[in-house]
Amino acid sequence: MNYKDWAEWYDIFYSSSEHKEENYYTEISKNIEGNILEIGVGTGRIAIRLAEIGKTIIGIDSSSEMIEKAKEKISEKKLSKKITLIIADMLNFNLDEKFNLIIIPANTLLLCNDEEEQTKVLINCQKHLTDNGKLIFNVYYPDNEMINENNNEKFMFNTVNIKNGGRYILYSKNDFDIISQTNESTQFIEKVDHNGNVLFQKKLKVKTRYLYPEDIIKLCEKSNLSVENMSRDFSDLPINQTTDNIVVVAKKT
């Protein structure tokens, strides 16, 4: 994964979202005492939202490019006293601190492309939780339609208007491997003018290892965590075939 390119275009992708993810993590953080740890802080999209409601956040990311982008945004909003950014690998970070809440948003856990690495991340999180602390993360739901239909075919999923005219058109192409449970996805950004002429196109690649609900339970058990709740799409509703995102709440066993 080319984090330098992703750091440049990450916010464009998420500017087209309905912000349900940001709203969810903001809401569940309101009554949390002490520092909150965000793993995969990226460009600060969620950390900034939490800091704006008065929370203090420690955000880690393995990408120096993402961290630099986050620093710029945090400085602009004058939130530097609320957010500490650390370049660290989620597989082996050691902060010598325990947290009442650890969050892993935006499918970040899936960037580990095998079960062993995903387990290492969860074990590391478990070590950094207080006795009553909670780990909350979300991953996309691998429904059969997504995996089996239009595999390796480019499709449009959103557009983002540009203030001075024109727009970005966002496309995606998936390449699923059901044996390894991985998806080698290519994201495309096209910038077009007000007449629809393509000014440029950018390709961004990302590989994820997707998880079914039963996989999540297994990984948590191996990491001395128990799943307290699994719901769909940042709501309290149970998972079903219409689910886009699985939201997991886990605690120490």
C-alpha cells in the first residue's frame, strides 16, 4: 500500500461519505474518561472529531505521510494540545499506558493480510486495555454479492463536487480471493471539469483480508478478548445480509 499517495487523497474519499462512522465514534466516546487510543489515525479524520468534543486522543499510524497530513489539519484547528500523534506499527506498539477505550476505525484491522497478524494486533490492544476497557473496531461485511458479482470490474461508487467547478468521480475495482479471504482493490479518482472532460486519473491500491462474524469471534478468543456486541452499520441493529459494516465491541476475557 502506497501510504504517500493515500495520504494525499484519503480525505477526498471520505468527504463523500455520510459520516456515520465519525458520528458513531464521537457518540461512544462522550462518557469515556482518560485518553482514548486510536489505531490507524490516518489524517486525523476521527481524532479531530473527538478532540472537538473535549476528548484527549493518542493516535498511532505506521505512515509518516499520514501523520504529517494529520498534524497540518490538527494545527489548523488549534487542537494540538488534545491530540498526540505517534508513528508506530499496530502489530508491536508499546505505549506503557492502558486505556478505557481503544478504537480501530475504517477497516484498519483488515490491512493485516493474514490471521496471525490480525491476532497480533488484537493481542496488543488487549494488553493496552484497562480491566473494564473496551476495544471497538469496524470492518466491511463480505457479502456474497460483493465477492462473486462483477469481480475485477470497475464500478463508480460516488462523486465529490469541487468548489471552483468540476468534480471528482470515485471508482473501485475488486479482486477477491476466497481461499485467502483477501481483496486486492484498486481505487480510482478522476477529476473532471464542468463539461465532463477528464483532467487526470489517479490509481490507489489496497489489499485487505476480510473477516466473517465467526472469524471475528475466533480472533478475539485467541487474543483473550470476548465480543460483547456485534452490530451493523454504526447502529444497534443485528447483522444481516444488508450489512455494509460490522461494528465490534470487545472487552478483556
